[in-house]
Amino acid sequence: MPWDFKFIDGDVVIDKQINIVDGIDKAKQDIEHILKCIKGTDAFHPDFGVDWMKIKQSGYSRTLIEHEIRKALSKYDKIKSIDKIEISEPDADRKVKIRLFLTLDDGKIVSEVVV
């Protein structure tokens, strides 16, 4: 039986027991993982993640960010459609807030990820 552990900031959540995540929460967690992973860093899945190096070199082009996000999420089978993507300007630490409006198998969600 596969287990889908709940993570917050890369750490397994333990509250007297290891927490399990499923449904929409699992999808949000998976999406965050996909968007925070730098493309090419997984030796077994070199196309997994977002090409943040290319985006950085472009000066954080919104068009390129959206294209790379759509490309990375297109491989995730739980997403039926990406309805809208909102991208903030990079902050002082060059972090970008991404707000996704998605249609999943389980319904519509809004997911926010800071990368």
C-alpha cells in the first residue's frame, strides 16, 4: 500500500504519528513539489520540475515563467486544465509568488506557491 506522507517546507509532518495526505491536499503538495524542483536536479527524471535557471537568465520573464510552469505541470495526471496563472514580481530575495487556478479530477482549486 503506497503512503503519501504530508510535507511542510520539505519536512515530514509528525503529530504523534506521521500524517498522511490525500485528495486535493495531496494534489496541492505535489504541485508545490513540482514547481519548487529545479529541472535537471533529479538524475532519474531529468525533465522533472521547472527550468528556474533559464528563467533567472531571462530576467524573470513572466511569459517564460508561465510557459515553464505549464510545461512542468502538463506531466501531472491529476490536472485536467490550468485555467489561469498569476505571477508576482520577484521580491527583494528574488522569490516569486505563483497563484494557480486549476481544474483537477476532484474539482477546482486555487494553489499558491512561493519559489
